[in-house]
Amino acid sequence: MYIVKSYLSAFAIFLIIDLIWLGFIAKDLYAKYLGFIMAKNINWAAAIIFYMIFVGGILFFVVNPAIEKNSLSYALLAGAAFGFITYATYDLTNLATLENWPLFITIVDLIWGSFLSASTSVVSFLVIKTFILK
């Protein structure tokens, strides 16, 4: 039951933070720089599958080791590194292979990916330690 509760908690945390970013803060930014390639409708199946895989990665590679080490700082730093590396995979591949992919978006995404993963990792760590492992 620990795994299910931990996963659902982390998933909710990640989803809330990312939807605030995508739906409110950066919505116009992405439309301005990527509007020429953006789909008219979101492919929700692909988005949900991405979220499920990504949150699993955060738990496996960051949060669970942080809990084993009992280290909030590990959750923060490893979370930021995980986000930077994973978002770099996407954005730098796009920068290398897609014509007119904006460097500015790559930079914004690397910062966002680092923040999103770090904050998800830290909040998940605290929720799991405080409420699930109680």
C-alpha cells in the first residue's frame, strides 16, 4: 500500500505544479514561441502516459533514495538533477533536430524541468515521511 499511496501522492503533486505552469504561467509563452508547431488539441493519452512514467522515475531515482538516506537535501538536489537531465534529453534533441526550435524555450524548459522535479521530489518526500510512513 506504501507504493500506491506514494505514487498517487507524487502524481497529484507533479500534476498540480505542472498544470499551473502550463495552464496559467507559461501558456502564452509556449504559444508565442511554439505556436507554429503546437497541436490544436492536447493528446491527453500521451500526456497522462508521460506523467505516469515521469513520476515513476522521480519516485524510483530520487524520492525513494532520499527517504532511505533520510535526506531532504538529497531530494532537492537529485530532483533538480533528474529534471535537468530528463528535460535536456527532450529539449536538446529538439534543438538539434527541429528547424526553428527556439533556444529560449530550451533554456526555459531546462530551468522549469529542474524546478518541477526538485519541488515534486521535496514535497513528495515530506508527504511520504509525514503521512504515509507515519
